Amino acid sequence: MATSYPRFTLAETLTTEQKEFFNTHGFIHFKNFITSDTVNSIIKASVEVQDKWIADDVKKINGVPIKYGRDIDGSPIVQRFAFINQHHSTLSGLLLDHRLKGLLELAGQGARLGETEKDGMVFNHYVNGPESKFTKMGWHTDGLRDVFYGQKLNPMLNVGIHLNKMKPENGGLRILPGTHKQGLYQMLFRKKYFLDNDQDPNEVAVVPEAGDLTVHDGRLWHRVAQSTVRGEESRRRVIYIPIIAGKYTPKNENSPTVFYQRFANLVK
């Protein structure tokens, strides 16, 4: 498993080198996107949203199921928030950073931040404890849903903002570089969707520090590896924001739950 690859600095405009790296490998890693103070503010905001959703027994946001679990001490927590940007000004304000707009060209003409589409801004809170319901996610691509609906396979990028310093043993994002250029057969059958979480000899471990930003093409095969450590050391929080091209398809409180979210119970 490789962990060594170039890290870059994100400005309002991407460099030729950065664009070429992303186009070749399907991912890119930027150091120090936000400060430690901003990281702490985001975590604080997520706890405020969590407390409200638990108190209100929120099941879904815009049709997307909310994943609950238990913290190390057994207390209830939200482990996967959907559309959290619509529920706290600190999170919505993060999307105003002009550097994010500079990433749009990686998805081509007409690309936009998916503030109201897909699952909006997703906040994942992984912890490997006795009662955790969210410790890993099997191999998958994000293009499967477009194939299912008979839609054109448009680029969809995932912008990750990482809120914890990571080591390979902490688990986290694993990718197969270059597979964003694969054919449809390989996209459908290279792995068993969500069921296969085995290490691949060609995978790369994305190993960020708190405040780093990464982008990976959703058409890449990728997974979330389980932490090999338990307890507080395993805690990992990360935000994902989609960059979308193609038809504008916003969601609202009346939106149905889509088919692929039936796999959510396979993520433990």
C-alpha cells in the first residue's frame, strides 16, 4: 500500500502541474487548506447540529438517511450527516471560500458545488468503538447511481476537508489511481460493491493532516479502510462536498430515498 505522493498548495487558480496530476491519477492532495481554529469551529458546529438532530429524532434530511451510532462512552452520536451545510452557518460559510471555485474546472464546463444536490455537504464521524455503526466502507464508485438511472456518466468529484491528523493505521480513504478512466465493465464488476473491503495491492492510502483538503474523482474505485486502532485514537472526522456537472437536480424535504442508500446498512 503506497502512502507517498506529492502534496500541493491550493490557491484560487490551479496550476498546470496540479491539473495534470489530477487528470492522470484522479486525485490530488492540498496541505493546510484551513487553520486549526477553523477545524475546531467546524467540529463545534457539528456537535451543535448533532445535539439538535438527536433531540428531534431526525431520521432523514432531504430524503437521505442519517446514520446514528454510539461514541466510545456509549452516548448517541451522528456518524453520517447529510446536507449539514443547510443546518449551520459555520458549515455553509465554508463553501464561500474562493479557492473551492478554482477546483470546478477539474470537472469541466458547467461544474458547480453540490450544495443542494446528491447528499449536499456530508460530515462523516468515524470512531472504532464497541458500539460504533460506522467504521469502514467497502470498495465502490460513485458512478453506479448514474448508470442505474440510465443517465450520462457525468464527472462527480468529492472534495474532502479533513479534521484529524491521520496515520495509515487510522484507516481512511483508499483509492485505485487512474481507475477514473476505466470502461463501464470495470466500473461495474472490478469489485463487489460495498461488500469487498480487502486491501488491493495497487491501492494508495490518502493520509492527511487536520486542515488538509483532498479531491478524488467519484469514478475512481475507492473505499474507507477501518482503523486498526480502537478508542479515541481512532476518531476521524471528514467533510465531503460534491462537485457536479450535468443536469441540475436539487433535493428538498420531499425528495425520496434513492436506491443506493439501501446499502447503508452494510457500512459498520
